[in-house]
Amino acid sequence: MKDIQQKKPKIAILFPAFFGGGAEAVCAWILQSIQNLYDLELITFSSLNVEELNAQYGTEINSDKVKIIKIITSWPLKGMLTNSHSMFTLRHHLLMRHFKRHLLDNYDLAISAFNEMDLGKPGIQYIHYPIFGEAHDAARQLAEYPDSTLRRIYRKMCFSFSAFSQDNMRKNFTLVNSKWTGNIVSKLYNIDTTVVYPPATKEYITSIPWDLRENGFVMVSRIVQEKRIEVAIAILSEVRKRGHSVTLHIAGEVGEPKYWNKLLDATKDQEWISWEKQLPRDKYMSLLSRNRYGIHAKKNEPFGIGIAEMVESGCIPFLPADGGQVEVIEGLDWLVWTSEEDAVAKICTLLSSQKLRKTTIDALDLKKRYFLSDQFVAEIQTAVSQFISER
């Protein structure tokens, strides 16, 4: 008698649009984590292919095992839905609407790789920060995102498009990118969460001796106002005034051109600042590997995959003292700052002390294992397998 091969469960991975950030990296690694175990399809508004995902995020996704389904929309604003850094909420709810109306019955399981979703039936959601459900107002206030009466009307309109049900969303199995995010989600929605830290991949990392590295800082960030790039520049400008000839490389996609042009104009005579924009993966990792330090300035960053990649590449990062980002360097209080003045003082102290630098490098080496891609893959596989077996 011939063995009957068991059919693999079919899974949909939902991600609204790809703009080159940390959430996109998590989505790509979810695909890699389970591509050999299930029949996978990625559903998105973006035009992309597997080769692009692998090149950008260091994955090895097999195009024979992951099918990309681009949603074709007749909406008048379809160009903004696919290419614009604005309209995140509308895009998110339209993806839910399309999936529930046209695709839901095609899959055994749906996974939202980008925050809260009503998937039509219980599924899995990976929450980077809870801003698309009914906790929207409280979450935006905490993150210091701008809000207005017009925005609240816009949000209600989006809810009506998707027929969003908070009760359905709360039935999902919820993964989060940090303990900090998990605490917020649990408080706002009264649901349990499981922390799965985003992966810091090791490909292209070269082991350049510390003494041969540039005395430079890298800032990994989308170029948008909420990342407070001008704060990082101000901090390092003061560090230079105190006698430390450091440089700054800013690597990330331009999300707000007006903001970027304003920064360019303000720094046009400062040759120690380099605008790398969005680099190919190999050049990005090379940039981290040949510099000594990193800096981040956004308040209440839910995690910050660039920070974990700094640690993996041997950079010493300096961070604001809030958000999930501090979990990457937990216990290293001398790298965490509460104000610009505090940041300047702590950076200058470390730059002036070879002993403190050695202590810091040794401590950061012990942190790397928590954010490796192998750890992420294993935890995603366990979460999906457990969900399917229990359902």
C-alpha cells in the first residue's frame, strides 16, 4: 500500500506594504522560519519578489515554497496604498477587508506580521506596536504620535471598511517584539502575549579589530521626524566640541522628504556627517562592522532591530532610557541616557576610558545570543505548530 502523504496546512502571511524597516525584516524571517513546514503565501499591496526580500533582509526564502500575492485594487488612491509612507491605517484595514471578503476560506491559518488584525477567525498576530485596534488613541499618545479630531474620524472610517472586530482580534495568539510592547498590549487589550525578539542576522559581518575601526557612530533609522535624527546630531556635535573627533553615518530609507531636506540643509557644512540612505544588505552590515559605536534617539521605540544588529556587529550603542530598545542592552546603564546632556556625558566618559570600553564590549558579547536568527526561527516554528495543534 502506498503511503499517503499528509497535505501541508496552507498559511497566509499578511503584511500591508514593504518600506524597508524592522517590521518588514520580521515578516521576511517569519516566511523563512516556516517555509519548509507549510504551504505559504504572502499577501501584500507591494510589488516585490523573493529575491528582493532575501537581498534586503538576509533571508534565504525559496521562491518555490513561498508565493507572493499582490492585491490589485481599483481604489483611486491605489498608488498611495502601494508606495506611500502615509495612509498606514487605511492600507491596514483595506488588507483586512480584502482578506476576509475574498481569501479567508482559502487558508488553514492566517498570520498578521504587522500588528493587530481581525483575521475573520482566530489566527496569529505579531504586534510591533498596537496602533491599529481600538487602543489606537492611548497607544498614539504614549508614543507621542500626533492626533486630531480629523484623524479619529478617519480611523472610524477605516474600521467601517474592514468591519474590524476587537473581540475577534483578541482571540488571536499574540506575539510581541519586546517585554515593553507586551506590557502595553496586555494592559490595553487584556490579552496574554509571548515575546519573540526580532532576529539580528550575522551574514556579511566581518570581524574587524576594534583598533582598526573608524571612530564613528552609526544611526540606523528611517528618515522620519519621530526618529529624532536632529537630536542625535546635536548630541554628537557637542561630543565633538569636547574634543572627540567622531563621525556619524545615518543609514535608512527616506520616509519624509521634507524632513530629510531640512536636515540636509542644516548639516550641509558638517563634513563629519554622512547620509548613507538605504544601503544594500552587504554594504549596510559592512558599515556597522567598520564603526565602533551606534546611536538611537527615538523615544519609546518598541524594539529597534538596528540596535540588535549593532550589538551583533560589535558596535557599542547609546540609547534613550525608555521603550523596548533598552532590553537589547539590559543592565548596561552607562549606555542609556535620559536627556541630551546625559547622553553627551556618558558618551564622553566611555570615549575617554579604554577600561570601560573593554568592559562594555565583553558585556555586549553575552547579549548577542538573545537576538540571533536561529532563536527567532525556533520560536516562530513553536508558536505556529502549537497554534495549529491546539486548533
